[in-house]
Amino acid sequence: MDPVQSSPPRPDDRRERAITELIDAVADQQEALARILESEHRKIDRAVAITGTDVDDLVQIDDSVARILAAITRLELALQLKLDLFRDCLCPEALCCGYRTTCGQ
């Protein structure tokens, strides 16, 4: 049986694939940030569950969590800005009804 030869990808296909991969990378980064938030939640739960936890220790944990939340907020903003770069690049506005996955339909 002869191997099936495919035509080289069109430039539009490569562009769309690159955009999709960048959006997937942003989603992966958001999942990682969610895991960090979950870890911070567990840290707070453990600290509160320990009987005899000193107030100073709780304040220190609170400060640590606040720094992590501030950093995650900045990272989420950066990720949102990355996504905004691709908001209108897959198809002209005239073809879209606000959903980039349904262009031309």
C-alpha cells in the first residue's frame, strides 16, 4: 500500500496551530497557579488545625499567603494580557459572533 502523502500545511494552518499552542500554554500555566493556590489553602488549614498555634505564627503565615496571592494576581494579569493578544486574530470580526471557535458558521 502506498503511503498517503499530505500536502504541506497552509500558512494559515501553521498560524492557527501556533496560536492554539500558545493558548494551551497559558491554560497549563493557569492550572499550575491553581495548584499553588490549593497548596496555600492546605497550609492555612494545617496552621489553623494545630492547637496552640501562636498568633505571631498565624500572622506570618497570613503575610506569606498574601505575598503568594499578590504574585499570582500579577501572573494572572500577564496571562490575561497574553490571551488578549489573540482575541481577534483567528478571523475577521465580521465572520465571528463573539466565539472564535465558530468562525464562519
